[in-house]
Amino acid sequence: MPFPTPLSAYPPVSVDGLWTTLAARVALDPFNAVATAIFILAICHTFVAAKMTTLAHRVQARHDETSRAEGGAPRPSVAAELVHFLGEVEVVFGLWAVVLVVAITIHAGWDAAAHYLDDDVTFTEPMFIVVIMAISSTRPIVGFAESALRRLARFGGDAPAAWWFAILTVGPFFGSFITEPAAMTICALLLARQFYDLEPTTRLKYATIGLLFVNVSIGGTLTHFAAPPILMVAREWNWTTPFVLGHFGWRAALAIVTSNLLYFAAFRRELVALGRRPPAADVETPDEEASGPALLPVPAWLTAVHLAFLAWTVVNAHYPVLFVGGFLFFLGIVRATTPYQARVELRAPLLVGFFLAGLVIHGGLQGWWIAPVLASLSERSLYFGATILTAFNDNALITYLATLVPNFSEAMKAAVVEGAVTGGGLTLIANAPNPAGHALLARFFGGAVAPLGLALAALVPTIVTIVMFRLF
């Protein structure tokens, strides 16, 4: 039997219920249970990552005290660095992917493991996100987005509260045109400079990142070509931009505005108080270069060049040879225009790419149970089932597997996509752009965002989205 077992090789869904179907699939291929168990362990690891980061700081502090007591200078502790590495959320799924590959090798042999990684797993999306994050975080692109949003912020007197509302309202809709990872990168960088640098309260920090993740997840529903959950089904189900906008887009826009207004009302006093603090650092002057030579103002032609490379990457998102090749040319342009450029940050994009690469390795072996779960649900249950499943799997995987389920009605197709984007902000793994936002904002949360804190922060905008999608 080939590895992994194709979905078409399983017997039809049992009339005796879902559990009977799943048991039969495990009996046919026992490795299904092993792969899912490893995946669950990886998810559990993400929940303790923040505590491991805290533990790493304690180990380093004890090591420093010991060094001083012995008359030596403090040095990095190997144990602390190892614990810190294990606490990096972005490396979790990659680490457990190693365990998974070892398990596959033991079960089916190295050739099967290599074949799975080379032929059955597609790494186009992780590579794309690395490139789109790197381009989107450059000085000309972020400066261009900042200039556009400043016009809205001026209606609120350029205050932090006005920036907060403008970024969280308009920024997520960038995901319908330049892809959600690019929108997340731009929004996170601007929030870091215009909001998080002012050190808001912990409650407001979490409320903001929860709102950001949910808004970006549903903000890509204005078109059929940018958001991965919709892109996965648009061609298969013959969806067009007018269809997507008419069925999902306007409801998503209403949900974003409503959620932002609710959070603004709840935190209005704190948001206004931020305006009395020292102004945030200029988004065009990264902290790491603040003490270096002054950068020249970005000319319009250079911004146009960066936007052209961004457009090239988006248009060729399915062709790694083209967007990676374009990125290499882009790096050459950046090098040639150094007086106008801040340093291109690659650490966060590479970590996010590693995170998503590990996730797709695990996700490729979860279809055995997700597909029958989707097929067993009614239209209403399908919506809420997709919302819950998305919290533990990338929402694009959920919608892709839905295309493999036969005899889906138009209402059920809409329900699974609505559910997939609704739950996209509840966890770090629910939506591909979320790790990008985490990588850029984690330093404001002590190195890692607490999973429970994120889920609670995203709960209200998720409920608002449910109301908009189900009642309007």
C-alpha cells in the first residue's frame, strides 16, 4: 500500500457513524493514529512554549549568579539556550516534524519518508510567506502603507487610538489584494511602532493581537485570489470575486468594523491615555539602526519598484521558481539602494517559513480524519465544525479537504469556508499569517504570546463574526 494511504483508498463512510468510520481507517492504516498523536503532541508543545521561555530566563539568571559568585563574567548558559530554543513557538512543528519523519521511516522505510516529503508535501506556501514577509517589511513598503493610513489617523488627531483603529480596520483588507501574510506583516509592523511601543496594558496588548488575527483571517474575503482558504476552493468550485464579495466580503467588513468599535469602546480610556505618553518611534527608523547613519527619504520611484516586486510575488505565488528568482533580484536592488534602505530582516520570515513547513508536513497526514468529519456534518454543524477544526489546523487545509468531499451543496460549500475564516484567529496555527504576526510582536509579550490569552482575546471578534455570517 502506498504511503500515505490516499483518501480514495478508504472504504465509504460507514452508516454506523463517524467513530466506526475512523476506527476502520485506523485499522486499515495504523500509522494514522501515530501521525495524529505526534501532531497532538506538537500542538500541546505550543501551549507550554511561553512557560519554557520564562524557564530559560530563570536558568540564565541562575547561571549568571553562579558565574559572579565564582568571580567570572556572565556568559550564555548552554542549558538556558537549549530551553529557550525549545520554547520558540516558530520551531515547534519543525522539531516534531523530525519525530514524525523518524516514525515514518520506522514504519514504512526511508524511501517512503523521502517520497512523502518530496512529492506529497508542497512547500510553496512556506517559501512564499518567507519572500512576501521580507518584501512587505522593507522601509519603502511599510512607509507607503503608513502614509496611506496616516490620512485616516489624522481624522483622530494622529493619536495612538486613531492609528490603532485605522490599522485594525483598513489593514486587514490588504489581505484581499496583496495576500494575508503581507497584510499581517504590514499591520504588525505599524502596530509595533504606533501602538505597542507605547507599552499598553497586558489586557490591551492581548485584545489587540486577538483582534488583529481575527480581522486578517476574515479580511481576505473581498476577492477570490489572495486569501489561501478561498484560493484553495475558488477554481474547484468556480467562485469569482463578485461571488466571494457578495457572499462573504461585505459580512466580513461589517464584522471587522463592529469588533473594532466594541474593543475601542471597551478600552477607550486606555487608548486615549496612550496619547499622553512619549510618541512611538518613527516606523521608517528601525530601532537597530537608530544610532547609525541617517537614512535618506525614500524616493517615489523606489517605492514603485518595491511595489512592483510585491505585485510580482503575489501574481506568481504558485510558482516558486518565479517568486524566489524575483526575490533574489529584489535583494540586489535593495543592496544597490542602501542609502534609502533599512536592513532587510530575514530572521522572522525564515522562522515563520520553518513553522509553516513543519505544519504542512503534519497536516498532510491528517486528512484521514478531517475529511470524514466534514462529510458527516449538516450545513449548520459544518460551519461550527470548520470553525473548531481551524483552531487546530491551518484553515486552508480545512477548505482544501472540503473540495475532496463529494456532493457538497452550495450552502455547505459556503458554510465550510465561512467557518474556516471565522476560526482563523483563535490560535497561532489557525491561519498561515498568524505566525508572521507572532514573530513580529512576540517581544511585546515576553517572547511568546500565551495561547489561552490569545484565544480569549480573539473570542469576542470571533463571536461577532459568527453573528454576521449566520444571521445576516
